[in-house]
Amino acid sequence: MAEITFFLSNLPIGSKARVIALNPDSPLKRRLLDLGLTRDTVVEAVQKSPAGDPIAYLVRGAVIALRSEDASDVLLSM
């Protein structure tokens, strides 16, 4: 079965996926790593804000909120 890859910003609410890479040129790369978004980490999209941005994600037992712009620096696979 082929692996489906997409950005964290496209993960549907209630779905889970695994981190495969971060954008190496992202100015937030260090911060994303500090939040636990490392390779093979499972991420679940939990809830959208009323305005639709940011989105809350469950990462390693903690809920974090990321703007779509920043979530586009995280590549996932299913």
C-alpha cells in the first residue's frame, strides 16, 4: 500500500497521522521540535477555533495550537 503524505494543516479533525519531516528552512523548526513534533510522532487534529485558525493538535499527550501557516511546515504520512 502506498504511503499518503500531506501537511499537518490538511489533517482532518479527529484524524491521526505520523510526522515524517519538518521543513528544514522553517524559522519555527526548533520550536516545532521543542513541541514534540519529531519523526514518527503521532499527531491528532482535535479541534478548530471558531474562526477556523488556529487548530488544536494532540501531540505526546499535550494539546498544542498551531496556525495553518506554521502547520504547513510539518509533513505527515498515513
